Amino acid sequence: MNRREFVKDMALAGLLMNVAPKLFPGVTAAGATPAAGPDLAYITGDSPAAIVKKALETLGGIGKFVSRGDVVMIKPNIGWDRTPELAACTNPEVVKTLVELALGAGAKKVVVMDNTTNQAQRCYVRSGIQAAAKAAGADVPYVNPRRVKKMAVKGEWLKDWDIIQDFVEADKLINVPIAKHHSLCRVTMGMKNWLGAIGDPRNQLHQKLDEAMVDLQAFFKPTLTVLDAYRILTRNGPQGGRPSDTKLLKTVVAGVDGVAVDAVGATFFDIPPADLLYLKLAAQRGLGRIDLEKMVIEKRTV
């Protein structure tokens, strides 16, 4: 059963880099990859493209996630009318590299899309994502209201919602959030990114935002999560507005377990994963792990 059939049927550079050997004994140095492969890849370097490529290589290669003939949906955060230097949207070079890798693995088509908060045309252009993704060969459409349909989410809190059909019809779904401060839920990363795959009015979910994020993570079940922490937004999130709100980490964290990826991302803000309600709920429901000290996290610099 592939991902499309399943969904239809079910219709740390900061903290981890400095203290990994002490707090996270599962972290391995370059050249010490366990035979079974790492749980997560934690890659740092000057080039966004190079660290994404190394992350996928560390996890076993793009061929583990994308097969020939697949329709691949790449879901970045394009929510804000902001340039890459302001770290409100996913780094365009990270998106471009993932498009290139997916097409190189034989994907039939790669789509890059988000339900933006600011006006879509402005967000797609100013973020740099539209131009970068198209240059790599992706389709970069705006959300078509005719393709937003109510579906059974079957969550513990969110029972149904309008879902953008492009996301559930794709064969493979790659979540590519950016790590940011958020005024409501402290931080926004992979699980919060799913609000860009559903219809409005999304602000109605804010009354139970943590629960909604967990329900959406369970519904979409991404093939892979790649957290962009090349430049993170440390305050005034989720849209920021000043370069002084950002911090340059030059890092990506990638893995199959999107909950674990977000758990590492929490450490970039000096937040223990268990202090974030949505991560605790996700772990309790068996959607992923937050016990970083028991994971094999391969850290490399390129």
C-alpha cells in the first residue's frame, strides 16, 4: 500500500552541537555510522545545497524515499512576504536541492506548494522559492480553491477539515519547514507546517493548536522531513521582519521521524523537547520519538 492509498483509506547547531556527546550519547561522529543507519542526520556547512545533499546521503540516499514515476509534493513554508535573509520562509536553496534530488531519482513530477498567510503571489516571489523551484524543474502552483475538499482527519481533536487535494494525491510527501519562533506555540517547525496544506479559516485551530498539529501530523504522514535551520528566526515569529531577529546556524536536520526532527529543532531555541506540549502529545500517541538521548543522530560538517 503506497502513501496515497493509505491516506485515502484512512480519509540541536546550538545546543546539540555543543553538548551532544554528553546529553545525546547516540550522536555519532563522521565515519562512525551504525550499520543500521542513523535515526536522524544533523548536517552543518556553509552551503545550503551541500548540507541537504549530505543529509540525504547520510540517511541512505534519495532513492530510499523517492521511486521512479512518483509524484512528489515538497511542502516548504512560503507563508510570508519576506526575503530569505529574514528567515520567515524556508531557504530557497534547500527547496531547490530537494527538487533536483527527487527528479534525479526518477520522480515523474515534483510539486512545490503552500497555502500562504500573506498574498500568495508576493510570498512565492519574495521568498525566492518560486524561482528556485522552477529553475530546478518543479511545478509551483498556487492553491486552487476547487481542489480544497472536506476530508475526515479522524484526529483526537480535529475530526474533519478542508484539505488541499494536491497533498493527499501525491505519492511521496516531503515536509520542508524552517525553524522559527512562534508567538502562540513557542516554535514552529515541521508539525506546524501542515497548516499550509489545509484550507481556511485556519485561525479557528488556534484554540487547540497543539492538538491540531498532532492530528495533522498523523493525517499527512510525510515520507521525509527536512528541517531548514540554515538561518532560524529566534524572536518576533512567525514572520519576523528584521535581520536581528535571526540567527545563522547553517544546519539541516533530516529524518523519517518528523516528531524527532522537531525535537532536535526545539534545542536550537534552548527548549527541552518535553517542554513543548505538541511534542509530548505526539510521542504519547506513538507518532514519533522525543527521547533524543536514545537516538542515533549522525552529525557531520561539510
